[in-house]
Amino acid sequence: MGVQMEELTWATVIEANGMIVAEMLAERLKAANIPAQAIQESVGSTFAFTGGPLGTVYVRVPVQYLDEARELLDVEEPADEDDIVVCPECESDIELDDTEWEQGWFVCPVCNTRVSLDDLF
């Protein structure tokens, strides 16, 4: 009887511009005992693109290591689209935290305008 390998679900920790940078980040994770891989879109690697969208390389880890890997590489979690509002004064995208949602208003960090959430919806 063979040992059954558990199917891993991989998640992207960070996108890097170029394979060398991605490989260095993946090695840093591996040194911390986090399985990691650097993956580039096949067309990008075929034509050796190093810049632009086709030069993007994804550093990936099994999903259960994602938080630990983000912490190690000091990567912020992507903003939750539901937490982003647009300031009516300067039209900047603002990510609100739980306190701002609860109090029902926020002060725009760009133009310093106090905005009521009731005015936005």
C-alpha cells in the first residue's frame, strides 16, 4: 500500500516582477520551513518576459501557511473590496476599519473631509 498524498491547495502570497526575485522570496520561506514555489505564466517563461503582466511571477504556499508566509515576508493582506468606499469630495478609495463602520462616519485621510456613511449609500 502506498502512502496517500494529501492534495494541497496553493495560495499566492505575493506577486514579484521577475523569476529571480520570486525565487529569492520562495527560498526565504523554505528556510523558515514553509513549502513555497515560484510560478510564472507559461507564456511569460516561454518568451523570457521579465517585465509587464507576462513577467509577473507568483510566490505560492499551501493555503494553511498563507498567514505565516505573509507575516514572514511582511506582506499586507489584500484589502477586502467590501471595506472600500469612495470619498465624495476627492474621489479617493478609502479602506474603512471596523470602528469606522460602527461609528457610521470617517475622516478622509486624503482631503480631511468628515464623511457620513449614510451619504454614501
